[in-house]
Amino acid sequence: MLEDIDHIEQILISLLSIESKLIRKTSRWFTVEEAANYLKLSTRSIRRFINRGNIPQNKLPSGTIRIEKKDLDSLVIFGSAYRRLTLQQRKVVNEE
């Protein structure tokens, strides 16, 4: 029984990984929830990063927040928002 649960858990993890890769290939914009899944963080953590200015946000007229993938990647790789990176650092992020 526990082996079955472990197997199902591994399948779910694999599916989430595939979903994340598909999202990255199809869109450069993420919702807060998608950004949390992409970075494997909570939505609360993503909102904290936004409020502190670590991740720039783009608000749609509907009030929905969108986050650019390059801003998430630059935060992970360099610990800084994309707009604060040097040209050399931006090249690294853009290659991802």
C-alpha cells in the first residue's frame, strides 16, 4: 500500500515537472500561482517578493498580476530583479 502511494507521488511530481516545462515553453508571463509552481514556492512567498520589489509585477486592468519569466529566472540565478542586472548577467538569463 505504501509503495503504491510512493509510486503515485512520483508520478504526480513528474507530471508537475512536465507541466512547468510546458508553461515555460508556451508563455513568458506567469500568474502568481504559476510563478509559485515554477519556483516551487508558496504563493505567499511570491507575493512577499513582489511587495519587497524583488519581483516586478504587471497588473492587468482586471487586477490580475502577471510576472515575466525573466524576472523569476534572474531572481533565482542572481538574487536580483532583471532590471538591476548587468548586460552580461542579462545575457545569461536570456539564454535560459
